[in-house]
Amino acid sequence: MDPFVVVGGDAAGLSAASKCRRESDREVIVFERGQWISYAHCGTPYFVKGSVDRLTDLLSLSPAAAEERGIDLRRGHEVVSVDAEDRTVTVRTDDERFEQPYAELLVATGASAVTGPFDRGLDGVFSLHGLDDAAAIDAYLAAPEEYDPDRLGDGPVDRDRVDHNAALEPPDRAVIVGGGYVGVEMAEALTARGVDVHLYQRSAHLLVPFGTAVGEGVESELRDRGVTVHTDTEVDAVVGDGRVEAVRVDGDERPVDMALVGVGVEPNTALLDGTGVDRGPSGAIRTDEYGRTNLPAVYAAGDVATARHAVTGAETWVPLGLTANRAGRAVGSTVAGDPTPVGGVAGTAVVKAFDLECGRVGLVDTEAAAAAGFDPVSETITAGSRSGYYPGSEDTTVTLVADRTTGRTLGGAIVGRDRAAVRIDTLATAIGGGLTVAELERLDLAYAPPFSPVWDPILVAAKVVNGRLSE
């Protein structure tokens, strides 16, 4: 039998490869065009900040460990085309080009940062989507005489790029374009590195998928920490000669010596161009409940693939880490002979802004909920994180959305300073279980003064929304 071939050596790809090898004696080949595999992308802002000592601390699985699992891992091998009829892929390396037959193929090529009009090849202009990006930014932020190359560890980093950025004078003022996850996390990281940070967001508030209450809370927190936040403001271009010198906003040029572009990501689907593969939202590869595409024996998983929304049941594209790992593991089981659904996604996410914790899940925007066919009721409440008399209690703001017709919990968001983010998992579980807000209100959540008030903020929100449903 021909092997199970995986394209992409990160979360979805190596999860699939590992699971298939664990459950079968199948030959598994993983082609990775770069040198890095299986790393924690979400940890890169914290490496830049200095909270993570070495770049290689972000690695989850080493090449040696992958090979010990029986995976034929081939780094520096780029799959450039797929022949779905003959079930072969064309692979290119620095030295050769060859055809590799497969019995099943998993496309796990992930996503890439969108740079829009800002990719001009200027020094000091960065996106953050990979370990080489993080290493280059870290080097750029350090004075040449103070840069510590030991921070890189012993991984396959792009040394030429690092050395080039380490030789440049560090920035005094940085612009961040985009107020999403990367923008907010990097505002904290750059501030910690002593840079004057200006964050530009073209919409009315930051972290749009988290809702207005979270966005406004994060904006206030960033401003209190010295970040200059510009909402309803769009950056038109970066300006410079060799190195970034300014950004253009509304016709004016505003001086900067660093620009970080965080305006989103797009799925890496070019590999399947010309194959007739079906595509879904954002151009991601359309998959069924088992991660199968419309091409015979071809699967897709992770940031390159669509999924089903746990609330609406509609096709969606949610590029997040757990989604990728879980889908890859499911595909690996299916290929090994145990058909396993990849599962739905609710867009559960958390993010940190200095000391402020934020979480969201499901349908937070009432217009989106109405467009999905629901009659949404939304309420935002603020309650204490612990018993009021116990030290450490902080205001915790919860937005909860439910369907008036069925009472079903549709989504919510949370923001606060004291273990607020992890509370979103209660709402994620309620959505996964199809609970109504009445059932959510009756959950027997734990109580003790150091951990929670008698009525947890999630339960308070459920009480308020449940009362609204009967109006």
C-alpha cells in the first residue's frame, strides 16, 4: 500500500501523522517545506516580550522525536502540486524534484499573515507568523551591543535575517496596524521592550470578535499602560527608503521606525489550485465532518480547512490552535481505520492585554446571530470575581447572548483581571452541550470565597438573560 502523505509539519499535520502511526502500522511521510516543525505560534509574542527565555522553548515536538514515532519526516521538501487522479504529489527540494505516490493525502499547509499594501521590503516592517519572524523582531528590538544570540536556542533559525536585524539601531516608536489578537499581544510585548507604541484599528473598537464591552475594556487598559490607541483610523501605507520612516494616515506622514502588521491571516490553499477542490469561507478548503475534501482520498485540516460552526451548523473558517490539533488527530484516526469526526468549532478564544484577560465563544454579535436565523437577546453584566470581602476580587464583565425562541445559549464574552479568561470555558461547555440559559443558570458551579462569589459572574449573566427571555 502507498503511504499516508501529509503536507505540513505543524499542528494538524504532525497530530495526524502521530495518531496514524500510533493506531496502525501504516507508512507515514510528512513533507515540510521549511525547517521548523510543531511549534507554539501563540507563544511568539511572549518570546518577543521576554517572558519566554529561548525561541526553542516554543517547540512542541523535535524532528528526532517525530522520527522516534516512526514518522518519515522530510524537512526542506516543498510539495508544489497534487495530481488527485493519479494520487501523486510533486515534491521539490534544493537538489531534486520527484513524484511521490500516496494512498491518502492530508493537506495541512496552515495559513499566512496578510500584509496588504504594507509589504515593501523595508527594514523595520514585520508581520508575526512563525519563529523566524519572532527571532527577527527580537533582534531588531535589541541594541546591537546588547543583543543576546543565545535567546535563539539551537533551532534552525534564519541566521542571516537575525544578524541583519541585530545590526540595526533599535526602534524608539512603533506602529501596530490592526487591533486583533496579534496587535493587542504585541502592544504589550513592545511596551515591555521600552518602545513607544501606537496601535491603529480601522473599526470602532479593538478585538472585534469579542464584542464592544471587551474591546472598550482593552482599549482603556492599553491607554493606561502607555499605548496610544487610534480607533476608526486606517493606515494607508508605510513610507521609507531602505528602512521604515513613517506611516501615512489620512494623507499625513507620522514618523516611526518600526511597523508591525497584524491585519489577519489567509489559508495556504495554492497547492490545490487547478485540482477542482471545493472551497468555502475565506477561500479555505471545504471539508466534511471527517476532514475529507471533494477530491478522492484527499483530506484537509487546520488553518487551511473549513469546519462546522457549533451554534449555527454552517460552514465556517476559524484558524485556531486547538481546532488544528484536534482535526489533525481525527484525520489520523480515520486514515488508520477508525473513522473519527473532526468536531465542530465555536470560535472559543482567549487573549491577554497586560493584566486584562478576555474570552469569547459562539455568537457574540447580535446582528450575526439574527442573520443565522435566531432571535437574539443580549445582556452585559458586571460582577465580582470572588466574594467581596475576600482580597483580590475584581470586576468581571460578561456579555451573554441567547435565542429568545428556544432559550438556547448562543455565545458570550468576558473581560476582567482575576481569572476571567478561563471562565469562558463554562460558556463553551454550555454551547457544546446545547444548554439553554435556564439550564446554564442552574449549573452547580463551585463556590468558595477565594475562587468565586456564591453566584459566579457567568451565573449572574444567565439569570439576567433568562429574565429577559420571558419579557
